[in-house]
Amino acid sequence: MKNILIFGDSNTWGYDMERYLPELETAQRMTADERWGGRVRTILGEGYHVIEDALNARTLMWDDPYFENRHGLTGLKTALDTHAPLDLVVLQLGCNELKHMFNLTAGMIACGMDKLVAACLTSYYGYPVPKVLLIAPHPTHPKIGDLLYGFNFGPEAYAKSVQLGEKYRAIAEKYGCGFLDCAELGFELNEIDGLHYSKADHAKLADAAAVKIREMIG
């Protein structure tokens, strides 16, 4: 049995803007067979144990004063310990750092991801170190500052988000990790918040991730 941990934020949790509830100012969650992590589980089939650890507003390594317990590096270390042994860890997050209150450059965001990758390459209880698949998030909608959550992200978020693919690729090369860039998968971001993936986008990511996972761990 191959053990795979998928660690991410709302675009792994399955925040569904097609089921956004204005009266509650929130969205519903996609079902397990709609979100990309669940679809990966189905595609891979028997012989693979896929663990989805996803949290809305999760950051890489910065505390969000408006959302408690979202510190990604802390959560990841707990998950690595909890679910050991692991054959593969899939990391897909980094967009929440685009919020203008953090005032981070794309390079600083990438440094945060570097910390998460390094944490994965640690042996727990003497088990072999897991492989890592790093997935760069898709750039936001170019007009994200004018959309639903624009007050959080501001006008500079898009320009920073475009740089993350290149910077994450460099991290993957540094550590010898697998790599996927959502920007290359032909996503069609919604125009409500310009941030969260559609069901069709989740399907595209699942297909690409499943292929990459099989390449990496058989």
C-alpha cells in the first residue's frame, strides 16, 4: 500500500464558488468525488492510501490574525508525524500569502514553501524519507482586487501570483522533487472571487497529479 499525504489550502479543501451562499458569506465544500484530492484517490485505485489534509485560509508559515490555527509549517509537521510512514507528500498552497496584510514578495512566499519541502524530507521513526510533489498554485484572476475577496488581496496579488510557478519550480529542482504548475493546465478561474478553482479545474489537476504520482512512486 502506497501512503500519500495531500497537504493544501482551500483549493484542496474544495471551496466551491459555484455554491457560494451570499447570505452566509461563504461557500459550500465540493464532494470527495469532485475535489482534486478525492479524484486522485479514485484514479489511482487500489494499492494507494490518499490522505487529504486541507484547510481554508491555511498559510505556509505566517500567522493570520483573522483565522486561528492556520500555520502550515506547524500543521504539516504534525501531519507528517501522525501519518508516518509516507511514500509521498503532495504540497499545494501559497495563495493566502498574497493577502496584502502580509506584505510579502513572491520570493518571500517561495522561501516559506522551501521550509515546508525541507520539513517533508525528514525521517519519522526510522522510516524512509517520503518523496515530495510540489504543485504551484494557479495565478489569481488578473482583476482579483476588484472581486469578492479583493479587500484581502489588493491590486498586487495577481502580479505576485504569476511569479510563483517559476519560483516553486526552482525549489523542486533544488530538492529533487516532482513538480506541477497549475498555470500550465488550462484552468478557467471563476469571476466571482478569481481565486478558487472550478470542478473542471479540479478534474484537470487530479488527472495531472495522478500521472505524476504514478511516475514518482509506481
